[in-house]
Amino acid sequence: GQQVQQSPASLVLQEGENAELQCNFSSTATQLQWFYQSPGGSLVSLLSNPSGTKHTGRLTSTTVTKERRSSLHISSSQTTDSGTYLCAIVTNTGKLTFGDGTVLTVKP
Amino acid sequence: DPKIIQKPKYLVAVTGSEKILICEQYLGHNAMYWYRQSAKKPLEFMFSYSYQKLMDNQTASSRFQPQSSKKNHLDLQITALKPDDSATYFCASSQVGGAEQFFGPGTRLTVL
């Protein structure tokens, strides 16, 4: 089965609303990383969060390692937040295994 | 200044030919990686190198050969190109030990 599952697959918000993205993983991870990818663009690392809660700007990630889940909260969404959000787990060889992503659309 | 450079940005090749994708990182990292993203599949890991040595290879085909001539370089040679090789190839780097990975801008390869 797929090692990293993300939900929802897509999300449409009005500007100013909050977003909650979920990531569940089935194997032990030494690291968990959230990325942003714009259409046709590269991956931008948002947060690296193997456990606990981390904040950066309008982003908050909470990872509960024992339950093998992580969430990414985006507060006060902006149209420029539109894109694909990817969750990935890291193994001890450095291999990143990605989920299929959540496509976020923020409407003005 | 870009910290991870990938060249070229776009590449068009004919079936059966050979191409080399270039990756250089200026983050002082000692681990480098290659990933592939195609329309048909999500991002998939190809190789990881640590201190210029192969750590993990998840590529089934020997047509894909990474080459590390310097500690901050990890090029990808692809031989006998096929249309199914069409994808965007991303290079990434990190410190050794499962640390946060940073990605380059990618090389978009189209095989005709």
C-alpha cells in the first residue's frame, strides 16, 4: 500500500479562510517534510517536522509520530498560496517518499 | 543567487540518444539526490549519494547512471532514451542524516 497518504486531494477556499491538510504515513520515518509546489515549478521546503509542533509565518505543522500522522495548518489563506502541498517522509538513506499531494485553490 | 543549479532547464531528445543532466549545489551539503516527476506518477526517488558514494538506488534500469565528479556535483546520465523517460528531473541536497532536503529548479526532459 501507499506509504504516504494525503487528504484532502483538493481544497478550495475563499481568501482569508484557514486550511488544514493531513498526512498519514505507514512506515517509520526519521524525518517528515512539507513542501509547496507551484504549477510547473520546483519544490519549496516549508517545514521539516519529525515530531511536535512547528510554526513559520502563517504555517503550523503538528506531527504525532506514534500515530504516524502530520498536519499542516495555513492561516488566513491568500491567493498566492494556491498550488500543491506535498508531504514526504525520509528514511535513513535519505530517500524521500511523497504523498500524492493536496491541490489548494484560494479564490479572491 | 541560486543555491542548487540544474542545467539545462529544458531538454528535448530523440529516442535512443544519450543525455547528461547537470546538478551543482552550493549549500555545503554532503548528500545529494535525484527525483523524477512525470505526469503519470507522483514524485519518485531515484538515487541518493552521501560523501560521493551511492547510498540508495531505486531505479530499476541501468540506463540511469549518476556521476559525482566533485563533492557538490551529482550529474545524471541517461542512455538509450525512451519516450517514457519524459519527465521533470529534480536534484536535491541535504546534510547527511535525514536532514531537511532542498530542491533544484528541475530539468524538464522530453523524449520524442
